[in-house]
Amino acid sequence: MKITLLGTGSPIPDPNRSGPASLVQSGDAHLLIDAGRGVVTRLVGAGLFPFMLSGVLITHLHSDHIGDLNDIITTTWVMAGDDMDLKIYGPAGTKALVAAALTMLELDISYRVTHHDSMTHGPSVSVIEISAGDSFEIAGLSVEAAATDHRPVAPTLAYKISDATHSVVMAGDGIPCDSLDELLAGASAYVQSVIRDDLVRAIPVPRMQDILDYHSTALQAGETAAKAGIETLILTHYVPAPAPGNEHEFTEIAAQAFSGRIEAGPDLTVIDL
């Protein structure tokens, strides 16, 4: 199993980091988790075009996690043609999100269908809304969903993705909670969005202070990983984003609570399990 951090940035635009998105690959399965700013470019950087995806998993509907989902939809359709059915899995509200994206794309779709004889209709997208506790399979991989605590954002989901050898929990945003602990049981790896609360507290902007109560700190991620007894903790979606090459500032904090393998890095960092 291989995990690629496609986008490690935050809602704050950063020339070095795309928005939150990760790729989990095992055998012929390629799963995209979230679709933040610049996701298609980063996906190509990882060696895949969107039409090669086995499915898209959305953790929650914050704009930074779904901002370029429309690009995944359009690029899949344009490159693969009418017969490609893109499968998107996400919490309640995902169907409405995709319907709104297709409405936004109506003029573009009409132009392309009118111009290209080989395009007879718009993108084919199947949306499967997932609830906590659901289990399903994508391209031979087992997926289990659990609730996370990112209130007032709700519902929010973490996904445990498993092959015959390894499993990884893609936690998205949120703070430590019992349901996440339960999902982590028996997992090989844990991917967590993290903040540096010490730095955020020093920013005299109320909206920045507001993020403290619903995002995991690097230390909390380490504590959660230690409690679960996993092998590998992977940090991403850094707030505030460190300068390139300084991701160790986050891993050193997590290491205060977790003695296992800790990974962090720039966009397109690859972790093999």
C-alpha cells in the first residue's frame, strides 16, 4: 500500500502547497481522498489522470477539501469520454454538492457536447452517500467509515482503507474522539490533518483563533496514534504551513507523544507501508 500526500496546504493560498488531498494505492486500486485546490495537477504529478481513479472519498464539505472536485469531474469526462462513470463517496450533502457542481458546469458541458461529435451527454457521476458505520468495497479494497468530531461541521467522516496486508485511516479534519479511536484499532497507519496551536494562538486574528477548537494539534495526533498502537503516523494539511523542508517542526511535536514512525513532507510526498 502506498500513500501520496497530493496537497498538504491549508485554506490560505500557498505557492508551494495545494489544498488537502491524498492518494491511497494498492494493486490496481487508486483512491483519492478529498479534492482541494490544485488536486488535478498534483494527481498528474503522482502519475495518474483523474479517469484512472477507482473512486473519490470525501471526508467533509468544507470548501478547502472539495474546492476542485469540479475539475476532477470535468477532466475525467473530457479525457475518458461518455462511458466513464466517476464514483464519488461522501457524507450526507455530497449529492447536493455534486448536483450544484454540474449545474455550475452546464454551459461548459453544452459547449463541449455541441462541438465534439464523440460527446453525446454530460459527465456521468455516481454519488454514494456514506454514513458512519458503513462498510463497502472499491476495486478490491475494503473501506469502513466512522464519524469524526469537527463540529459544527457535520457529518464528517474518517475512512479505514484496507488491503490484504495493510490498512490506513484517513481522518480528515477534527479533534480526537472515541469513534476515531475505534476506527484506528488494528490499523497500520493514520493520516491526520494538524495545526500548530502554539503558532495559531500568536496570530491576532479572531478567525484564526476559531480553528483551535475543531482541529487536531500535532501533539494530539501523536497522542491518538500512541493510544491506537499504530505503526505509522502521517501528518498533513499543516496550519500554518511550514516553509518547505521544515515539516519536521510538526513531526517533532508529535514525537513527544508517539515513538513510532512519523512522516510529513511537501506535496507529492510518498509513504510506502
